[in-house]
Amino acid sequence: MYTRELERQARSFLAQKMDVAYVRHYLMETYAIDQKTADEIIAKVAPAGTGRGKPAGAHESVRAAVVKRSKFY
């Protein structure tokens, strides 16, 4: 059984955009848990995607607007 401390640690690492493999390895080595438990923790705290095939933050309002300038010549 894992604690909320492990979940908090994994959530913090994933929020910092760390690689999932690194987070899994860190949890396994630091807290002496098996790979299955580490994967369960990561799956529980991993941020959910948008579900539409677009990465999070790819919304049109978030992207920088293209500036159209008239030609000088």
C-alpha cells in the first residue's frame, strides 16, 4: 500500500514535465516499491489529456497570433 506522500511526489514531478520513466525509476529506488505499484501511482496522478488527439495547451486562443504585414515595395 502506498501513501499520499508518494502520490504527492509523483504529481510534483509530473507537473515539472519530468519523464515518466524517470519518475518511475525514482519511486522504485527511493521507496523500494515494485514497478507495478509505481505504474499505478503514476496512472492515478498523471494529468489527463484532452481526449481529442490534441495536446493540452494547443487551443487556438493560447497560440500566438500571426501578424500579417503589408509589403513595403
